Amino acid sequence: MSGAGQENGGCADVGRADGGQLAAPPGPAPLGTVTDTAVRPDPPDRLKFVKFPRNRLFGIGKGRLRFPKAVDPYVAALAGTVVLACLLPATGRAADIANITSELAIGLLFFLYGARLSTRETLAGLRHVRLHTLVLLSTFVLFPLLGLGAVMLPQLPAQLQAGVLFLCVVPSTVQSAVALTALAKGDVPAAICAGTYSSLVGLAATPLLAAWLIGSEAALSMDGLLRLGAQLLAPFIAGQLLRRWIGGFVARHKRVLGPVDRASILLVVYAAFSSGMNQGVWQQVTVASLLVLVAVLTALFFVALGCTTAAARLLGLDPPARIAAVLCGSQKSLASGLPMAAVLFGGQAALIVLPLMAYHQLQLVICAGLARRWSRPSGHPVLSTPPPARPRPDPT
């Protein structure tokens, strides 16, 4: 058997043509291959191996079948951390160490947020005034109003109402909104600035709105304000002040520091859910209440999506800006919400962040599908600009 012409295990030899090139021997195509016209039928006792054409099925490449991811890997890691905290919660001295480490991780998170934020780019994005106003109003006005309406539903369990209200006052996300805006061929710089402004406003607006809407469960006393400033504002300001010297290092080592951010959030989640397990908060949650929560969050998302879409059209934003406004105005930041909940709610944070974690997965799945649809020409009748009307011919 010649070694020059083996393919797929060396089932056929290949001879040389006159020009020295390898050429297949004449005759019918091998069994199980795809020809230009049809697929040769195989005998019943033979297995058929079909090589799918490239980029034809499920967006595959190189002939390999790839199914779309239904669950974000980081969301799966968060779920695994919750399960670990439920099975092996930190107790006693280990709980004290976990809480102290969690507080340090929160400070590190907001220090890196400040070090990454470019003041020049933030000020340059102010020209999109209508877009940023829409995103801020959606995040801190529309969502709280929708949350107040959601908690009035008798089907929503009382123990999850505070978590829904906290979800509604969390700022918009930056990373996923920017990635989805790029996928949908929207205005990426506008999405970056919109998410940044929402995060900056959220440093003050989220605790104040949480204290106003949720009440006594949000620890916003003078001690709570000092703790909030020490763990969130002070590291963020320090990162901004030191950005002149460390900004380049942070930008160059983005791939190394990215996992540090996510590991810090996982640590915050573990400490919060361990504290919740020690206080027995999970005894208040049933499977039926979780199903009701998912239904409420789904309705909340689509109402916010519809309202921001309609408002973007009324404001006269062009299609790329509408895409950025809709995606930024309907999403919530898990990276900002989890540390804030840990600072504001302490041991009650486990139940408080449960709606936020569920909403995060929901917005990723739905917005990814919408972004792929909007990336096609005229993929969405609301976001696409209608074509101009053709002039009618003069009958005379």
C-alpha cells in the first residue's frame, strides 16, 4: 500500500498524473462521500460517513459540527460556586477568612475598574447625549418602576421581592453589551461610553435607590455609607489617580488580569452564599418560587427591551446607535451588582443576588440571538430604517 496517497486510513491508493500531481483513479466516488449532485447510497450493512460542507450547519467550520452554547461558561462557574457553597459552606474561622478575603477582592475589583477607565475616552463619548440619556433613564428610572410593578404580583414570593428590586437598580453592563453590540454591527464606541456612564452613576445611584425601594434590608446607615465608600469608591478613585502610571500595565496584561476579576467575583459569591447557608436562607426558597421568578424576569426583560426600542426610534437615533441603546438599556451588570450586594446586604446577599444571577443568564441567551438576527440586513423591522418610498409614475 503506497504511503503517498492515503486519506482517512489509507482506503485507496492514488496515482500520479502526467504533471506530477496526485490524481484520484477513475471510477465512481467512494462510499459515503458528497458529490456535486447527490450522495451515493450505501449498502444497509455499511456505515455512512458524510463530511458536511463548511459553514453550512449551525455555523460550523472545517467540517466539524458545533452546536451553539446555551450556557455562558462563566455563568456555569457561578452556578458551580453556588453549589459548592451549599454543599461545603465556610463556617467558623474559615467563614471569617472568606469574608475578609471577599472584602479585599471587592476592593481589588473596583481598583481595576478605575485603572482601566480612560477619562479622555469617557469625555469624548459625551456627544451621544440622547443615547446616554436613554440608557440612564432605562437603567435607573424605567427598571425601578417595572420592579415596583413586579413585586405587586401575588405570584412572586415575598422572599425574592427584595432581590428583584435590587436587580432593577443595578447599573448596565459594559463587557457583554459591547460584545453583543459589535456582533449586531451597532455603534461600539457609544456602547462603551454608555456602559461606562451607567457604572459611574451606579456607584451612587444604586445604593441610594436600594435604600429607598428596599428599605431596612439595605444597610445604608452612616456606618454603611462609610463602608460603601471604603470598599467601592476609595479603590475606584485610587485606580483613576494611579492610571497615569499603571494604565499601560493593566492594558498590556488584560488577559492575565481578566481571570483575576472573575475569580474575585466567584470568591464574593462563595462568601455570600456560605453566609446564607449558615443563616438558613435557602429554606425559604422552593422550586415553584424559582419558576415564578424566571417568568417574572423574562417578562421584565422583554418589557424593558420593547420600551427602549420604541424610545430609540422616537429619539431619531440611527440604526447602529439604536442597537447600542437597546442592548445597553436592557442589560444589568453582574460584575457590579454582586460586590454591591455583598456590601449592602451582608448575610442576606445570597437571596438578594439570586434574581440578578438568573437575569444575567437570561439576557445573555436572548440578546445573543437578537444580535445575530440584527447583524443581517433588515434583520429587525424596528431597528432597521425603512426604505424610501418609490415615486409613483405619472399616469399622464
